[in-house]
Amino acid sequence: MAALPYVTSPGNIDRALTGIKQAAVPERVSQDFVKTILKIPGGSGDQMTSFLKKVGFTNADGSPTDLYKKFRNPAQSGASVAAAIRAAYAPLYLRNEFMHELSDEALVGLVTEETGQAHDSGPVKLVCACIKHLKSFADFSQSSETAYSGPLSATTHETPTQPLVESPISPQSFGLNLGYTINLNLPATSDSEVFNAIFKSLKEHLLRSSDA
């Protein structure tokens, strides 16, 4: 059973994300930053600090991630939240790749299956509520385009096969540009002098460099 991230006051997700857009990027998203700058005090602020890590907005040391910074960019804001949802609630996507398209009732059923909790339990309700608040900031159509726009495979762009054209042989590049096919009918003899005479004659009359 997966431990899906949630906070006990899901409405604070809206406050946190709105505050992140308005505030300058800090060196660390600490509890002081969440409570003072994002204005989520007390235990709710502590939960939100942890929640931002679980959804990929901050690193383990609290430093803002690229996802955090992209969220502040209006052109990439919706896609970054969609990516955060896909990562933080990945077990739900394993059960249904269109989890974000489910109705409230269907989502409750999916979370119930994954967590093993009762459908009307507090954790199930809170997980569903947190997903719903995150979805209000997300743009899944934009995310699907950017998430899978990686390098194209080698089979995507095929180079048309060109016929092989042999380059003509240049006489200046080679000493010999003619080929010979020689069929020898050697006499049935064991006299080596006969063979020596035959190959000597071939060398002198057919393989002379002056003929090249």
C-alpha cells in the first residue's frame, strides 16, 4: 500500500502555490518561509513544508527544485503542477493512467484500492481533496507534450536508401586499371623447370609495369 501525500487542511495548497508565485525564490523553503512568507502558520505550516518536498517542489534540504522555479513561469506553471501530480501520485497512475480525468467518486474508489483504507476514512478524503486542489493549478495537456518530447528514436527519421554508385577508377590513382582472367592448362609433369618457365613468361609478357 502506497503512502500518498496529503495535508489536513487542503485549502492551504492554494495559499502555498499562490504565495510561491508572488514571493521571490528563497535559498531554502524552510518552515519560517512557509509560515511567514506563505502565511501558513502553526502545524499546518509544518505539514506544508513537508508536502512541498513530497510533490517535488523542494529538495531534501529544502532548496527549491527546477519544478518550483518552472511553476513561477506563467508559460510552464500548469505543466509543472501536472508533472508534480504525476510524480507524487504515481501509484494511482499505475492503476489508471488517466487518474486526473476521474470523477470524484471514481477517484475515491481508486485511492481506496491503493491505500487499503475505508472509502470514507480521513486519509482517503484528504488525499482526494489535495489532488483536487493541485489539479486546479495544473495543465495536463501541456504536461503531456513536454513530458514526452525527448529525443526521437532512430526509426523516427529514416534516411531514404540511395543506390550505390561506384566511383570510376582513375588511372592516375592506380598503377593498373585493367583486369585479366587467365586460365592455365598446366601440363601433367613433375618437372619444376616447366612451371618456372610458364610463370616467367607470364611475368615478362603480361604483368609488365610498362603496360599499365
